Amino acid sequence: MKLFVGLGNPGQKYTRNRHNIGFMAVDRIAEDHGFGPWKSKFQSDIAEGRLGSEKILLLKPQTYMNRSGQSVGEAMRFYKLDSTDVTVFHDELDLVPGKVRVKAGGGHAGHNGLRSIHDHIGAAYDRVRLGIGHPGRKEMVSPYVLSDFAKSEGEWLDNVLRGVSDGAAHLAQDEGGKFMNAVALRTAPPRSSKSPASPTSEAKPQAQPEPVADERSAMQKLMDKFK
């Protein structure tokens, strides 16, 4: 079994916050891959399902961001999982909007949700870093992450979430490269090598041959009709 954790804050007013993109990611996985209904357990909302051959537990902590590790730790202990069985989906200030990166282990970079998870299970878990961009100044970070995505961001956000869902089965098999390829097909689809022809480059219609003049005499034309 693998544990996929989406980070965010519970409550309707936080639903579209940038800080809640982790919740959005696991919601999309649950919807697209036919997971069971969300239930309350481990101070979280959980849903069970399969991605390929792997059984997956999706988890959205309901403890608020800075205590996310409590519910992650409870679920790990209940299912006797290692921290390497855990993948956390979270917002990332250090990536531009629409960028996605996979990371194994490492620091928490000041992210309150990751800091809490570090405290409860250590640092040896995987992360899917979902770029939201940086507001530019440190004092603006808190209001920025707790504000909603703008309507103009809807297209790239939807592509990211769809890409994460498309690649989720690869992630469950620890195939980070294939996961990233699936994301890229949504966020940066390859361009066709065949560019549409411009009006000036369109093939010109071929000139029709000019009719050959009939040089037969009137008598020859009349005789030919009776051949």
C-alpha cells in the first residue's frame, strides 16, 4: 500500500486557495480513478482505491496545515507503513505556476505542512511539488498562499491537475520519470512538426493545356463523322 497525502486547509473558504493545491490534486486522482467515497479517519478525509496493481490510500488532513503530520503519522502507524511509502502533494513557492517536480526526501523549506510531517515521520518521504510562484516579498507570502487562484490561472491549474492524475499510476510504481512525462503531455504538449501552410505557400493549380487548333477542312470533318 502507498499513502498519497494532499496538503491544504479544511473548510469551504479555503477550497480554492493556492495553499490547497495538494487537496485539489488528490481530489482529481480520486475522481478520475474511481476511488471509494471520502470518509473521516485519522483526523483526515480518506479514500481508498487502486492505481494499477498498487493499493492507494488518499489522505487529506483536517487538522489545518501546520498540524498535518499528526494525521499522516496515525495512518502510517495503523497500516504499518514506512515513510518511503508516503508521497505528499503540496504547493511550492520556488516553482513558477504550472511547473511540477518530484523530489525524494530533503528539507521542508519553511513549508508549515512539510515541517509538521518532518516532525512526525522524518524526512524520508517523497514529494510532488506543485508550483504556484512567489509573490516577490517575504511579508506577502502568507496572504498570497491563502488567497484564491485567479480566474486567469484556471487553464494552467486544470492542466497540472489532469497531468498529475494521468501520471498517478506511474507514481504509485515509483516511476518518477514516466509520471513527469504524463504531466508534461498536459502542461507542455509537443508541437506538431507540420505547420499549417500559409496562403502564399499553398500549391498553385496546374495550368490546363491549351486546346490544339483543328486544321481539318470542312469536307474532312464531315467525312470523319461517318467513320
